[in-house]
Amino acid sequence: MSKQRLEQKLNFSLSPQQIQFLGLLQTPVVSLEKKIEEELEENPALEEDEEETNSQKFTGKHNSMGFEGYQIEDSSESLQDYLKKQLIGSSLLDNERFLIEYLIDSLDEQGFLSRDLDLVRDDLLINDNKKVNESELTRAHNALKQLEPCGVGAASLQECLLIQLKKTNPLNLIAQKIILNHYKSFSNKNFELLIKEYNINKTKLEKIYKIVEGLNPIPAAGFSKNTSSASYIYPDFTISTNNSDLTLQINKGGIKQIKVSRYYENLLKETSDKKTKVFLAEKIEKAKWFKESIKKRGLTLKKVMTAIIDFQKSYLLSGLEKDLKPMRLVDIANIVQLDISTISRVSNSKYVETPFGTFKVKEFFSDAYRKDNGEVISTKEIKTRLKEIINTEDKKKPYTDEELSELLGKDEYHIARRTVAKYREVLGLENAKLRRRL
């Protein structure tokens, strides 16, 4: 209880300006430009320093966005637009088209209609003052499910797979029955139950699994989440190598340089109106603070990243995971004499470009593990080895977490079964039962 009171006291001691600065510190470069634009719009005493912006040199790779972005490939067309195009030229009545398009707009991010049709009917009545009977909406729903990609409009993954099976494998009734009646057993790979229930051999069941695994589980995959341009990853930092030297660059992208308005400063000196003086003084003070905060942000980022680079120099030169040293937030905090929360804000949500790839800064951090020979390594090395073992195992008899723990022990990574399970989950790897193959 006393600890809770202490934390609350520390939180309340932060001034609004300190809180705002911490927000700026955490903001990645791709979002900082927007924050500066907002501040320029809100505060007339802050203005763009066009001379500084134009003269600013950037030695990185340029494009129209200021520096190179890493595109996340995606279709430029949304699923909704693609589905509605399929209705063009059809002989649908206006009411039928309206209902189908309404259901299209009600799809979730996966392309499923996960909402109950009765709730959709209620929405139509409340939002559009349109009374629709159950059969009309069911017909519209069935029409939606006839569109491409196959499986769109299904209420669940189970129904999505069943729709695709009926279309692509209409004669494989056993596969359809398994998905319809024993979907949970199928998902949990309860091979023995399915073989007994449907009186089939392993070869037949293996073919059914291959068919289902070849279906599309997410109808919306490949379509844009919206009709805007594709997403990009912009690195906040670029680390380059020259022989055994490392160079850090803080990327600024298209961020505008800012300055305090001289016009408003002169106006403050000249005016005699008290209210005007208070207003101008407040805006000018806020503009000065914001300008200094942006500068302080840059200096803090450079200080923290320089410490990280020095700490992980071997890794950054080789790109080999074995050279990644165990490094905690507190290690860097002690070096730069800053609070751990500051280090966390610098490393979260920011990307770094290195000669061997672009990834999140927080991936530099990992816990330490001491091997039998006394060597201290990063736990990331253990996770990599765990992934290698699972990727090369016999999928007909995958290793349990207990067995994985024993195998890692042979490499001098003595970790408990529960730790193996935790690492496996972090890596996005399933348990032994779900990794099984026939």
C-alpha cells in the first residue's frame, strides 16, 4: 500500500510540461511531424523557420517523404470496394443492393460478418429508419457469401472454411462433415478421434488436412484496410559502418524547423493592453518551451542511442546474434544517467536501420543467461536455438516442452519447462500437440 502511495505521489509531481516532453520523447519520427504541424496551427507565436528547413542537410536516402520508407506491401483497394464492384451490372433490386452493401460495410477486419443478423436489423431500424424482415436480410447475406474471395461474409473461421470446401471440394463430404461436426477436434489435431469417428486411415486424414490448410482463413488478406496509400516504416535512426567504426544518424524526415515569431515578440513589447500582454506572453513562452523540447528530444535520443551502440558494438559490426550482449534498460540508464522510463520511451515504437536490417530499437534489449562455462549470453540466443530445434523436429512426433528443455540443456541452456513454454509463446510457436503432422 505504501508503495502505491509513493508511486502516486511521484506521478502527481510531474508538471504538464514534463508530461508533454515525455510524450514527445516517446513519439517516433513519423508521428512527430504531425505533432509539430498541430502546434504550429494552435500557437500563432510559433512559426516555421523556412530558411533553416530549406538549408537542412540530410545525408540519408531521400524520397518524396524526406527519407527512405520501408513499404508494407498491400493492395491499394479495400475489400469493401472490391466486393461492391462485383455488384455492378447485376439485376438486383435497389433494396437488395442496399442490404448487400450494408452487410459489406459491416464486415470485420478479417472479412467475416461476426455480428448477429438480428443486431444488424436493429441497426438498420435505428440508424436508417429502415424496417427489414428476417428473410430479406438472410437472402442478402447468402448473396454476399457468393461473392469473391470465397468465404467472405462467413460468421466464423469454421463457416469460412466450410464455404470454401463446398466450392472447391464439393465431393469430399468427409472433409465437410469433419469441419461441420468436429471442427474443435480437427483444430486440436485429435487425429485418433477423427480416424475412429469417420473410419478413415492416416493417409486419408492427412489429405484432408492438406486441403484445409490450403484454404484462405482470412478473406480480407491482401486488401487495404482503407483506401489510403500503403503503410511505411520510417527508421528513426540509421547506423552505418566504416571498417570498424559505427556512425549514428538521427533521421528527421520531413520535420519542419520552427522558431518563435519575432512579430509576436515585438508586439508584446509594444502593446500596453494587459489582457493582450498576458495572452502574448503565454503563447510566446509556450512556443519557446516547445522549440527547446524538440531540441532536447533530439539530444536525448542521440545520447541514449550512442550508449546502446557502444554497448552493442560487436553485434552491430557482425550482425550475428551470438554477439548480442545481454542488455537491460537499467544498464543504459546507468550509463547516460537518465531514468529507466526515459530509456523505455526512447526504445519503444522506434525503428533503427542497420547494415543487416531494420527493426525496433527495443530488440537490442534482452536478459542475461550464464552458461555452465561461465559465459554470459543473451536470452535471445536461447530463443533462436529453440526456434531452430522446433523448425527441424519430426512433425509426426514433435518435442514436448519437457523434451525441448532437455535438448536445450545439451547446449548448456538449462532452462525449466515453464520457461521453454514462455519463450515458445513469445516466438509465436504452438505447443507440441498443435505442431503435429500425420
